[in-house]
Amino acid sequence: MLYREAGQLATSYSAERRIFHLRQDRIGLLALLAFAFIGVPLLGNDYWFSAILIPFLVLSLAGLGLNLLTGYAGQLSLGSAAFMAVGAFAAYNLQLRIPGMPLLLSFALGGVVAAAVALLFGLPSLRIKGFYLLVSTLAAQFVVEWVLTKFSWFTNDNASGVITSPPLIIAGLNFSSPAGRYLLTLSLVVLLFWLGKNLVRSELGRNWMAVRDMDTAAAVIGIRLFKAKLLAFAISGFYLGIAGSLWAFAYLGTVEPHGFDLSRSFQVLFIIIIGGLGSVAGNFLGAAFIVLFPILLGNLSALLPVGLVDSGQLENIQKMLFGALIIAFLIKEPEGLARLWQRFRQRARVWPLRY
């Protein structure tokens, strides 16, 4: 009875264009943000921040970056981790080689560099699509990793190829503590998700969806495929570049090029498939599944008698169960967790009546 839209009618164009039409949704979002910014830092501990919340937020942002390209624009890509690596190493070198460079500006410029690289590898999308484009973007994964490993300049001539993040100081405030890194990551993720949500509801977002559904028809009605596809690659690369910077600076602290390997690209791809293609909120749901489910499996395996299963076999069993559950879930609900959440909201709006 509390989740009803009775009496909440849009009386202006601006009201109709709201992201959340129902007052209950807006209040719920504000309460969630208040808890995330105030409650979690007070109640959480270092393990929650470092091992769960920060990777969850960063992977959500990376999922959004790929979802803009694949879920909304319909352009397949397997180079997500490569663009994350470009953003991380670009931000590191900007901090290292330009004295006094503000941290947030280095993140933004790292995202711009990643956008430029993504734009370069997105040029084949003007001629090919589908599986062939997927293979084309896969080349970015190997080329970027090879360049960062081959040329030691990118790692400041470090023999191990590892980069170490500088202190996270913004406007005189030190965010290097676990709680500080969490708040920094949360602030950037909330800002970028808000921008992304407005972007997909704009004219550009509608053009992307038209190209995704049928690019020939989109071209007939006047949509410039060249502009729409390349902008999708550039904006996706920008988001992935900032996600890579946060992964290196706020989560790991130290990272090497192999830390952004093909398995990381598949992880981001699984996030948008599980969460839901063409859904902004689905990226949070998919990232939560990817981050929390292995932890749950690890805790369940700890309940087994000692010595019953070898530790090496146990890790393989966990991966097999994880993969089997993903396949089973996709068969049962191919539209992802976002669709389940949407159904729950629809049922709540008419409860206690049957939906």
C-alpha cells in the first residue's frame, strides 16, 4: 500500500522527464545514499571497505562503461580491461610527471586518454559488427598489455613493471585510509552513474538504442552511424579509464599490466550479462553477484570437514559451481537481475492485488 502512484501526476514536461517518477523511489534513493555516505563509514570495518565495497563500486562503474557500449549501442567488446589499464597507467604518469597535478584531474585525463585509445580500436566498428567486432576489440587487450610491458617508461622504469599509487590527497584531505578510499570511490561512482543515466535518456542515448536495434533503419531515419558508434566507444573508454584508475589507486594501491588481463574483461562482461544489458541499475546488481558470490562460496566451503577436499580442488570446484550457476541463471532469466528487480517493483505497485 505504501508503493502507490495514486495522485502523483506529472503536470509539466520537466516532471515527466524525471528519472524517478514516484516520490517513494526518490525518498528511497536519498535514504540509500545517506546510508552509503554516513552509515556505512560509521558501521563498516577495514575488511568491508577494502575487500568488498571498493571492488564492488569500481566493478559497477566498469560494468556501466561496457554497458553503454554493448547494452545500449549494441557494439560488442572484449577490451574492457585494456581500457581500464590505459586509464590507470595514464593517471599514474600524469601524477608522476606533472608536479602539482590534482588527483581528480589526473583521473579525468586518464579517462580521456582511455577514450582516445578506445576510439582508435572502435574504428573497425564502422565496417564490421557482431563476432568480428568482438575479435577486433580483443586485439586491444593484447596490444595494450604488450605496450605497457614492453616499454618501461610507462612504469617509471620499474624492473617489476609494478606501479604504486601516490597518497590520495584532494583539497588537503587525505583519503588514503580504507574509509577514505571508499568515500572517494563512492562519490565518483555516484556522480558518473548520474551522468550515465542522463546520457542514456538523452538524444544520444536514443540514437544508440536505434543503432543497437537495427543500424540500417537508424541510418535511414537520419542517425549518423559514424558519430553514434565512435561516441559510444569514446564514452565507454572514458568510464572504463576512470574505473581502472580507481582500481589501481583506491583498491589495490599497486598494480601491474597483467592485473588487467583478459579474465578481467570477461569479469566485466559477466557483470553486464548477469545484471542486465541496457540497464544502469543492473550494473550494481551484476557487480554484487560477481563480488559477493565467491565470498559466499568460500564461507560455505569453510564449513566442510578439514581434509575432505584438497584446497586446490576446492578452488576449482568453486569456479565450476560459479560458472554453472551463471549458466543456469541466464537460462532462467536471460534479461538479468535488473529484470527481476523491475518485476518486483511492478508487483509492489499493485500489491495486495495480483499482478
